[in-house]
Amino acid sequence: MKKIILPTDFSKNAFNAICYAAELFKKEECVFYLVNTYTPAIYQTEYLLQSPGQIGLGDIYQSESLDNLETLKKELEQKFKNTNHTFIVHSAFNMLVDEILEIVEKESADYVIMGTQGATGAKEIFLGTNTVHVIKKATCPVIAIPEGFKYKSIDKVVFPTDYEVEYTIPQLEGLLFLLEKNSAHLDIIHIRSEYPLTNKQESNRHRLGNIFETVSHQFHEIPNQEIITGIHTFQTKNRADMLAMIQNKHTFLERLFIEPIIKKIGFHIEVPFMVIP
């Protein structure tokens, strides 16, 4: 049974991501955790110094959160009518990212699936703040769903790498599961630098091939260029249905969040984006 965390602020973007998750795992037995957190709009001194229950504000926010979660749960149950799926509502007085991380650990969750849109709605925003923080800290794969993206079966997945990671089957189990269940093809792309692969990189490349030996896959060498440009071009040209990467502070994923090129070319996600810790 898969355990999947679905954060929501009751927006269209969040609902769209939840619907994608329900479709993606429609044939699997799953427990979906619908998670909403609440904090007061105005932090008064007495609110910070005392517990929310002492002045009644906490009860009001919690009640509203739970009511909205129950409404959402009923809507999803009626919409999908899937006996494989169980929805559990979870409301908490906490910051969203912290609560997600706690549930991931407590429930040994398999995935977190959430929307991407930042609060401003600006196209140059690569990912919303909450999504970025969850991606950086989560101990399970996070799948970010672009605003308005409608579910389609996964036929092709692009997996960019610099071969600096010593890959393991447990680490890539979440991606491997989706590839096998969807009979999908994996394109592993490496953007060349001016130097040849080191022995370590060659070893990791071979290791990666062994891990994905049960699924259709192909290695690609991309001419030396800006990382984001190379990924985006390959993904678009090959009509990929998902982008998957390893979150590793020593490799290029970290640079995706700080490189000036993001704003220069207005790069933003167009397909679901899985980040693997």
C-alpha cells in the first residue's frame, strides 16, 4: 500500500495536484493524507505568548480547516469513486513544510505530491516557496505538479544527472515503481562539460544502468551548454511526461534554484517534476 501526502490550501492549484495523484495511482491501493495547516492571519502578542486554545483563536482556525478538509474529502470520493483509495484528513497548527516533514517520517510516506505555483503567480517563479522547502528537506520523493497540468499517462521520463551520485535501488525505488507500472521509457541525459567522465562517474553511470535494467532506458550525451537550457530543450523536443532528478547539494539541482539563467529565459516547469532525496 502506498502512502501519499497531499498538501492543500484549498486552491485550484492544490486541487489539480491532488487530482493528478488520484489518477496516477488509480490502480494502486493507497492512503492519501490531505494535509492543511493553519496559522492566524495576525499574530497578536497574547497569541504568541499563550496557547491558541486559551483565547479561542486556535479552535476557530482548526474548525475551518477541518470543515474544508472534510468537504474536499467528500468531493474527491464522489469524483473518483475508487475503492483502492482511502483519504485521511490532517489539520494542524504548524508551518506547512514542518508538518509535511513530520508526517513523512511518522507514516513512512512514499511520496509527497503538491502544486508548484508561487504566491505571485509570476511565470518567472520556478517553484512556490513551500514546494522548494519541501523538496530540499523531504526524505521521500516529491512530485511537483504545474498549475493547470492535466493528467496523462506517463510514457517518457527525463532523468538528468552528472553521474556524481552513488545510486542505490532504495533511493530510486519511487521512480522505478512509476516506470514499471506505466511501462514508461527513461531518457537519462548528461550535459557534457569540457572534461571527460572520471572513473567515479563512469562507475555510477554503470550502476545506474543496472538499476534500470528492468525498464526501457537510454543514455544521452548533451553538448556542453547551460544546464537549464539543455534540460528544457531535451524535455520539450522529446515530449517527456515527467522530469525526475536527484536532490544533491553537490550537483546541479541546487544550482537550478540560484542560477540567474532562470529569470533570463523565464524557465518554469511544464510537466510534473519528481525530486528524489
